[in-house]
Amino acid sequence: MQEFFRSLKYIICLTNMMKTRFLLLAFFTTALCTAQEDYRRIHENAIVVDGHNDVLIRAVRGRDISMRNSLGQSDLVRFREGGVDLQFFSVWMGTEYGKGQAFHYANVIIDTLEALCRRNPSLIVRVNSAAEARRVIAGKKIAAAIGVEGGHMIEDRIDYIDSLYVRGMRYMTLVWNSNHWATSSLEEAEHGDSLPHKGLTEFGRDVVRRMNKLGIMIDVSHAGEQTVRDVIQTSIAPVIATHSCVYALAPHYRNLKDDQIRAIAKTGGIVGINFYPGFLDSSYERKSKELHRTFKPAIDSIRAAHRGDHLAQSIIDSVFRPYYTAIRPPLSLLIDHIDYTVKLVGIDFVGIGSDFDGIEILPQELDDASCLPVITRELLKRGYSESDVKKIMGGNFLRVFEAVCR
Ligand SMILES: [Zn+2]
């Protein structure tokens, strides 16, 4: 009998333990599911604004970005999946397209965006102001705005600023790698004091004044330190850096130093954090160059063996891609750049400028535009409130758009 009671007690004890375990498991599973649902719900409810995307350069060369592409990092389908509400599309051509060409190409690229919107009116609509963007977003469509990348696109003509404004340009990145009236971060880093001029020329200041007058945001990503100083001294409107990272975390000439971030915030502007690993991770470019050096002979021989057929690239991709994937920085590093900026100047002056389709590689977990919700998830994990996350993911950018482009 005693034996029977001992067994019964054991069974009750075991059942209780299992119950407790089951309850604990159920509790954690529910908590995890709720957290998952929470970040998705918060991301969906946020107005997500990406300040910089280069996919038009692919569209202008014939890629149909209205459908999901296996190549590249963004298209209308992936914008939808990533919850993008307002996309600033970059209008860019390299500086080799000089006078007589650059302005023409800017218009051709804008034509491509217009055609995309006309052919897909239920998905995407061109906007020129924050008010228009809000209306389009309320109608569950993507709002498409235009940013022209590089002052060389105006071919040193003030009237071309007006022409591009009429076509929808709502920000212009003053300088890409070079022009005649503003020095870039690349030029200032490489040539420093030997440059014939540093910063804005008087014509450059006129460009800033005209942009102020028309209501076009001035983008200082790619600009040299002296240019940024001159712009901030000249502009009477908030100044933005659409796709730049933090120099203190990754000392790259394209990144912004603390005093530059403070100065931009003081104008009421915004810094859109770029997703490019080379700007996020100070060790990335060294690792990438090492891989390139190691694999170049093998890659060259594959290309030589498969001259004239399409096999070479797929062989190269399948053999070497895993090595390049392994050096992608963790997503947490992108969050570090956002976090650093918030700690430096406050929650109101940081956003995102993905540079999707302008860069070859992205941080881990952020494979393309459809993955944007993971940023919301990570910000929440770091302790950011729902309203803070909404500011970072788009609210701040929309505020500046509203303030400058009337
Ligand atoms: Zn750029």
C-alpha cells in the first residue's frame, strides 16, 4: 500500500512539473508570437520613408520593376512587402555624362519613373509634397518622390534647377563625386589643400539659394566637410544627408563626423543612415579587398573558360558568394549607427536612406527592400518606444519634407 502511495505521489509531482513546463513553454511561445506580431503591426502602422534608392538606373536600362525580380534589391513587390510608404527615387548618372548629356539623362530617368507610375496606378503614385504623400499612403499606395543625385546633373545652369523642380525634384544631392561648384568628400579626402577651391563657390551658394527659394531639400551626402559647412551657413532651410553613416563608428570619408551631424540637426534636418557595409563596418572594405585578391585569379580563369556564354557568372556566384556573404556585417551594426545618432542629437534627426540597388551587398538579415521590418524589430529590442521607432522609420523624414517642400 505504502508503495502505491509513493508511486501516486511521484506521478502527481511529475504531472505538476510537466504542467509547469507546459505553462512556461506556452507563456514564452505566446510572448514571442506577440513580440513578432507587435513589431510587424508597428512597422505596418508606421509611415516608412526611405530617403534614397537607386533602382531607377536599372529600370532605365530595361528592367521591369513593377514585378518581383530575382536580381537586385528592390521593386514594387518588395517595396510592398517591406512596408515602404514613401520612396525617394534617386535620379543619377555618373559624372562621365557631362554637359549636354547629364540634364537630358535626368529627364529620361524621370520619364522612366513617370511611366512606372502611369502603368501601375493602383500601386504607385508620384508625389511632390508631404501632403500628397499622406493622401497616397492613406489610399494604400506607394508614394514616389524624386531626388536628383549630383549637382553635375544641372550642368552649371540655375534654370535647370527650375526645370527639374517642375519635373518633381524635391531634393538634390549637391555633389556626387565632383562638379565645378562644390567639392565632394572624395575630392577633399584625396586632394585636400591642393584643390583649386574647397567647399561651395559663389555659384554653388546661388544654387543653394535657388533651392531654398523653390522649396527643394538640400542633400549633403557625398559632400566634403567644407561644402557641408558652407551649405549650412548659406541655407535658410533644414539640410539633409539622405544616405550617410557615422564617422565615429566607421571612419570613412563618406561618413559624417559628430560636429556635422550636430550641425545638420541644428538646421532641423535629418541624417538617413545608409545600409552599405563599407560605411557601417570599418573592417568591411579590407575584408572585401582580401577576398577579391584571393579569388581574382580563379574568377578570371572561369570567365576566360566561359567566354561568350552565361555560365560564368552563375558558376562564380555559386562558388564564391558564400565567402562574400560571410563578411556581411551584422544587422546590429546598422542599428548602432542609428542609436549613436539618436544619442548624439536626439530622436528627431535620424532616418533611413537604404541605397538599395546602388550597392552590391547589405548587412545580414537585410537582403532587400522586403526585409525592412527587421529594422523595426531591432529598434524595439533596443528599447525604443513605438513612437520613437515611427519617427526613425519615416516620421522624421516626412517632417522635413513637409517643412521644406511646400
Ligand atoms: Zn550616393
